[in-house]
Amino acid sequence: MKKAGLWKKSVSCMMAGLMFLTACGGKDEEKGNDTSQTKFTVMGGMSALSGGYEDNTVLTQMQEKAGISIEWITMSDSLAEQVNIRIGTDDLPDAFQAVGFSNYDLSNYGKDGTFIDLTPYLTEEYMPNLAKILEEHPEIRSAITMNDGGIYGLPAAEQMGTAGIGKEKDYSIYSVPQFSMINKAWLDDLGLAVPTTLDELYTVLKAFKDNDMSAKYYGNAAGSTIPMSTGFDQWCWGQNVFYAGFGFTNWPNDVCNDLVLKEDGTVEFVCVSDQYRKAIEYFHNWYAEGLMDIEMFSQSQTQLISKCSQGYVGVATWWEIDELTGEHAKDYVYLPILDGPDGTHNVTLRTGGATNSGNLSITKACKSPANLLKFYDQWYDGEIVMQLQYGPIDVYFTEKDENGLWQSISDSESREKYGKSAGELKGQYEVYGPKLILSEYYNTTFKMEDRAIQRLKDLDEYWMPFVNSTVTYPLDCVFTEDELDIIDQYKADFESTVSEREGLWLKDGGLTDDEWDSYVSTLKRSCGMEELLKVYQDAYNRYAAARNE
């Protein structure tokens, strides 16, 4: 197996940590009695707004309680590259946290022994908090238990949806991760209305560029205006939400997020569809005219935040406005889903709220898994996980209400006390990892944060009306060993071919009939497209059959 390059970060078959994994590592119960190791190294991702975990009060207290210390190797950028290097060279930390491994990746790493089976430790002796949850919620144990009976990652989920704000239908807060926004102050200055179609947005972006609105309105350097800035096929900050005008909002450079499950239960890849081709041809013209950020293919989320918070960007995508635009947030409003040239609009829902096991895996380098898991068992205490998700008591959580629920800081209070929005404060303190936030916590432990309530309202009011189908491919499909071999054989080449062609055509154009036919032929002949489709179809068929039993 080729380890280096096996894993690619994509909030794909995951949202900010929504991944599943299978594996078949060794079960060495004797390790549970090894107490020699008390210093551990943990590597993983963190928020771009985070200052790091070394001085995080909550994490420090948890380590002291568990009698261990952790050296944190965390980053918001270049995570995939660094993880691949560590695994490829066998220079392993004791654990990987908040990496977002996919089902496929972790199955392979478990099979070759890189990750250990955690089943022997999910007991009252080693992890009493988690053991209790698994007993009370057998569906969670089922979701993280793989075909071979092993468990190779701790469960994570955030059960937050529109039902929590009184809606009849429950859609996860992660259903539409990309919210697009536009500088309304610039529009007003130019006498323009908020666009409702892609063609109208094109006109607006040209006006932003031609009038150099960053310089005109904010006094930035001449020529500094970036009409629209996003990442390339990124989770909450990609350009993909604008593809809705062509009938989809998938991430075509990732196998799992390229899949579409149709109403009839069949799967297909967006990346070979006519609407995908039309979208690429359409947006190439925007890029060629300098309306899309020339750095969209290479910039990090930190760079995007910096550009938007300094007032350079007219249109962008992100989880919400305040986090991205900082002190200029008051000047921005959300864009609606924009009609395409033929009046089409449709948002592809992402699977959200499901239980995943891709955010904490212990490697074979760990000598005392039981000691380390004493620390991670604390993540399954409601009051602790709320602080890992949002921030400490007496910082983010200010007081309890009459029902004993912790109340989060208001946006105005946060700005007055800390000089930043509640969203920015959360970003500073949030810890990425195996956080299992059960829906019952909102009734027993803490009130849903105001900004989450607002985002769910926005999801319901701004985006769900544009969703034609709520069918999504389930992330917890489990693959057979033969199917994993097929994925192993083709997945990387398939993804890289699609990504390279998409980027090339967006930048340089040239999407002729011959180019397109050659591309589709390559995916079929060299990248196993039909074999991959069969794997995902068969896995879904088994999943659907099991659900109907």
C-alpha cells in the first residue's frame, strides 16, 4: 500500500470533522495495563482563529486530571501534507486528532497496523463516560463499528439541526456549509441591487473591479479590490455554492463529495455531467476577466480571512459573515442562491449530524493507550465538551439560567469585553477533535448559542427553499475488503485527474469537445470511474437494505 499521499484533506465524506472509518488493527488488551507512558504527542488540525492548544485552560485542566501531559502539533494549514509525511515515514505521533480521516483511509491504516483497535478500551474501566453513552445510544456504537468488528476512532457528532429551533423538518446545521455574502455598502455606493442571478452578479463584480471599491470605500491601496475571493473546492469557503446556478454544489475533486444519490437510489458522478461542463465554461470567463481571485487555487483560509477582514473583497463564502469580515461585517449581507443562465438553481445538501470516527485515532507508537484515553474520556462529559466546542466557563459561558442551562456570551458582550464577536471568540478557544454533542445536551447542559440559532434560521430561510432534493449519500456506508482494494487502486488518480482538469479549465479555458471526450475517456479507462461507481452503489444498496430490515 502506498501510504504517502493516501489521505487528502477535504471536508468531503466529512464536514469540520464528519468522517467515518473502518480498519482491522490488532487488539492488544495488555496495552490497557501499561501505565509507563504519561507524556504524549498529538497531531492534528485547529481553527485558523485559534492561538494553539498549549495554553488552553480547559485542555490543561483535563491533562492534569488524567495525570498526563500532551505535546500539541497543531495547524490550520498544510495538515494533509504533514500527516502524509508522518505516516509515510512511520514517524508517528501517539494520536491523530481532528484530521478527518475517511472510512477508506482509516481502513487501510488499521489494516496495516498504523492505528490500533480501540474496542478493548471502550469499557467502564477505561472510558466510563463514553461507555455509558454507547450503552444508552447503541446506534452510536453501531456507526463506529466496522465490518471486522473493530473500532478505530472515537465517535464524534454534533446533533444540531433545524428541529432545535422549532422547525418540523430537521436539517443539520452542516447541510449547506457555504454561505455566500456580498458587500452591501459597496452596492449602495454604486446604486446597485443585491443580485438574484449569476448574470447580475457578473455585472456587480465588474462594477466592483472597475470602480476599485476597496480603495474608494475603505481607502485601501489603489488596485487592491478583489471582486470575489474563495478557496478552490473547499468545504465552507469554496466557489461551489455558485455552481447552484447549474444544478449542483458538489466538490467535484473528491470522490465522496462528487457523488450524487438520486431519488431512485442510484448514484452518479457530477464531474462528467453536462451541467458540470457548463459551469466550468461559464466561470472561466469570470476568472479570465479578473473577477475571481487569482489566488483562489493556492490560498489558505487564513489568507482569505485576512483579505476579507481588511476590506479587499466584495463577494466571498464562509460559515457566517462575522467570522470572515471582522470589523466590516456590518457592510455585508448574504447572497441568495443565484439563478443560472437558464433559470436553474439547486443546492446539493451535504450529510450532516451523522456519527463519525475520523477525528481521534491512536497509533501503534502509543505505549499506554489507556492513559491517553483517560484524557479523551473527559471529552464525553457534557459540560466539558461544551467548553471544547465554544470556550471556557467564565469566558464564553457566563451564567446558568433558571433551568440550570449554561448561557453563552452575547455578541455585544463579547465585543465590549474582548473586542471581538462571539464567533471570533469561539474560534479562538474551540478545540477540534472527537466532540460528541448530543441533542439532549441542549436541554440538560447548555443553551444552543445564539449564532447557531441564527445560522439555522438562515439555513431554513435563505437556503432550504432552493434545495430540490434532500436525498444525500450516507457517510456511514461500510465497504468490503475487495471494494476497499478497488478504491485504493483508483481513488487518488480519479481525484487528481478531476481536480487538475477543473483547475486548468477554470484558469485557462479550452474546454473543447475533444478535450471533454478525452477527459471522460481517461476517467473511464485509467481512473476506474465505472468500477468506483459500482463500489459506491453496492455499498449504498447494502446500507439501504439494512435500514429497511
